[in-house]
Amino acid sequence: MRRILLFIPFVICVILGVFFVKGLSLDPTQLPSAKIGKAFPAFSLEDLIKPDDLRSQSQLTGEVRLVNVWATWCPTCKQEHSFLNKLASTEGVKIIGINYKDERSKAVQWLKRYGDPYQFNVYDNKGSLGLDLGVYGAPETYIIDAQGVIQYRHVGAVDNKVWLGVKEKDGSVKLEGLKAKMLALGWNPQ
């Protein structure tokens, strides 16, 4: 009986080792989201630039677009911002911003300084919309279809690799890009 008890720590270590190895192979940008395939959460929040204007989920219908969660305190948001400007100006991507847990004055200055790729910005200073979306932190970007349904979620910066996808050396697709996902949903680049 004592010999069997000696194997218990070994078995526990093997099981923990399997979980550890499995965890190392996971992609941290592929966090699961219970919101995929569901309507964008209902909200009524102020516009960042025009506080007297209220924004709601009904303004997210009619065409395929990106919704980008960002903040001035987020260094990765600054890193991706110039690429978002490029997408809006050269690719014709419609982007809605959610300014997440930020100070309004800093966010407005940020957009003046670095450019404003957004059609409009929702001011989510308390993080209530972010909570409803299941946001882990900024930046996060969602693809919304023309009916206002969340089709995809990307955690981390949007850059050229994320936009176009990643190909293997043999030319096969390793990771489908946001552009291909939007085109498949009927996005019409302008």
C-alpha cells in the first residue's frame, strides 16, 4: 500500500506537466468569447467628442465594420493607432472606437495628436460596455456584421499581419486575416 502512495506525487506531476505543455501551445490572442454569434450588447453612452450625443448599439448595423476598444493609458493602443488610421484612410474600413476606462480630455487630445480613424467614439469611462463585451483589456477589436452581430474578436494590436493574415513558407494560410473575415461577411472596401 505504501508503494502505491509513493506513485501519487509522480502521477500528479505528470498530469500538471501535460496541462503546462498544453498551455504553452495556446495562442493568447485567441481568447474565447461567449459573445461570438450574438448581437452587440445594448448600450447608451456618450460620444467621446460630442458628450451631448448619445451612441447606441443600433448605430452598429447596416454594414460590416470593426469596433476597436482603446485607451490612452494603453501602450499597445498607441502602437496600433497608425495602422488603424491607414485602414480607415486607404482601405475604407469603417471603425467605431470604444474609449475604455479613460479620461475624456486625454482621449480627445490623443485623437487630435495622432489622428482619428473612427467614425465615432463611445465614451466608456466606467467600463460598463467593456464588461458586457467581456473585455480583458485594451486593445481588443471586434468584427461586427451588417446586422450588428459580433463575428470575431481579436485581442492585441491590429497590424499588417493581423489584417492580411499569416502564411506559412509553403504559402498555406496559418492564420486568416481580419480583411478576409470581413470580406467573407460582405464587406465592400471603398
